[in-house]
Amino acid sequence: MTVFTQSVPSSVISVWDKLLKTCNNPLGITEEMLEESLKVCPPVEYEGGTFMGRYLVPNICVRYNPEEQPRDKSNDATHVNALVNSFSVSGYSINCAPPIASFDEQSIQSAHIKPQSGFNRHEALDRLVQELYVYDLYSWESKYDEVVARNQSNHHKNPALCQTKEDYLKEVCNAVAGGLVDSSEDAINSFVDKIAADKTAEIRKWIKKSALQNCSVYPNFRTYNSQGKGKNTLQGFFENNKIPKAGIAGRSEEEIKEQGCITYCAGNGDNFSAWGRGVINGTKYGVTTWIFGYAPNRVPDLTAWRYQYKETFENMRETFLDFVEVNANDGDTIDFDESSFCVKFAGFLAQYVKPNPNDLGKPTEEGLVDFDGNPIKFDPDGPCLTTLV
């Protein structure tokens, strides 16, 4: 890498400077702090990257692409909270490497940039209403170099959150699917050694082996974060599909009855927590509890996994019904209408998102789906989905 062999056009800097004057800046970041940070935290050299300078850039000129988030499950809510606390207590640290970025080739605005790192940090800044931040700008010789760099750079201080082996596995599989890395064992091994140099040899071995087995699965599989409110979170799914918020927190008895049901998400059909709360709260409030299923981690055969989910759901229902029968009327057999049981299964969150060539490239699954991935509409007054198969 050659430092400053390329420069940012003066016209772009003029646009930034004009916008910066009106940006909210509670962290008090200044040009003087930026210059001092270059002394104590110089830019990193990346293979295939040319450093263009460190700049203050207004948020309105910054586009984070969630599809390029190196993390496996979107932003980490706990880490975002830790960053907010750190900024609130200690302010901006000149000892912390800024996110790396490049000019946004998909934007028609020449002053717009696309960061390769700092996704969690960006959400924390939004919460603080910090409307400008520091970025190290690079130009990349290839998309491959950009992907390698975004993984190597994704380890900031103040506080730090190292990538997991699942994060790296996602990156490898996406790189293979995108044609950046050949699907051969040698190419995958080389790529893993580059991006996961911070991991032990044993962990890198696991990433390599898993990538060879799952490269056809990972790029087409959406996972959901159980925390946060973003697009690929459980709460985000409920909000986007106009389904009542999971659980009962923050709502009165009247509000629960008015919404007409209670909802929970469960990563397996016999999830005792979801079932236990479902039975207790459904009985307490006199409404149906609906359980929504999803695979917490990627699985090679999603349809088979969903039918296994159905089996475990039905087994758990039988367990509760047996309990009712054994403990009712001193052990006498009772007649019970299973359709009136207070816990029912609603369907699955869409997770197979391979572009459908017959539908303008839209994801194969969207919204709520049945066991075979067919779209269905949530009906709080409808039957349990397991009884329709």
C-alpha cells in the first residue's frame, strides 16, 4: 500500500465541509483530534488497498450496506450498548482505529462513502445523535481485497468485539457464492488464513471444514438475531409483518386482550420456555398463544428441519395434554378438544432467501411460511398449522 498516492477531490471535501457545519456533534470531534489521531493511531496497510486519508464525514454521506455486515447475525445489541456507554463516559478516543471505508460506487453522489467496518459503532452513534464521524478512506484494487480488509479491520478498541468462527464462516461462504473465492479446498484454506489470522489453528481448521461442507447453504440462508430491532432480528420481523410484539412485557391485561393473542418465537418445537409461558399467559389472559418457529443457526436441509420441528411441537403438546388428563378429576379420563388448546403454531420465519429467477430475483421465501416454505398469512383466530398438514 502506498500512503496518499491518491487524494480525495477538493469538490468532495467542500461538500463535506459545508454539511459538517450543521451536524450535531455531542462527542465534540474536531479536525485537531483527527490530526492527532494520525500520530497515535496511524492508518493500517492492507494488501490491495491505497490509503486516501482520514476524514470527518457527515452521516448523510455514509451508507452502510447490511448485506455486507461481517457479523453472522446483524448487529450485536449488547456490544452496541457497550459502545454507547463508552462514548457517553469517555467520548471519542483518538487511540481507536476508525472504521475503514471507500467511495460508494453505487451512489450517484460523488461525496458518498460506503464503510467496510464499524456497523455496530454506526448504530451506537445514531443513538447518540452523533451526525459525523471519522473514517479512513481507501481505494481497493478488487472486491476480494475489500472483503479481506473488512475482516482484518473489524477489531476495534473501546470496547472490542472480535468476530466469531460463525462470522468468518459466513464471510467465506458468501465470498465463494459471489465468485470472489474459488470453491476449491486450496482457495478456501488460503482465504480463511487471511481473514481469520486472529483465530487459533484449530478454529481456522473448523472454519475451513465447515465452509467446504456448507458453501451452497450459507449465502441463501437468513439468520435472525434474538436481540435488537433491525431487519434481521426477531423483533424486526414481527414489526415488518405487523404481528403483535412477542411476549407480554409493557402491556396491560386490557391491551393483551385487545390484541387478541400472545406471540413467542422458538428455535425448536419443544422449547420449554415458550411453551411454559404460552400455557401460563394464555390461560391467565384467556387468549391464544401463538409460537413462531425459526432456525437459530443455518441447517443444510431447512424443509427436513421444519418437519422435525413439527414433530417435537406435537410431542410437547401431547405432554401437556397428558399432564392435564392425569391431574384432572383424580386421574379419570376426560374429553378434551385439542383445537381449543391455548398454544398453537403459527408458522416459520422466512429463511431460505435464494433469489428466485422466476420472480424478478426476489427472495424465494418472504414473510411467514409453512413447513414447505410457502407463504401464509397469520390468522390469530385460525387453526394450529400442525393440524393442517
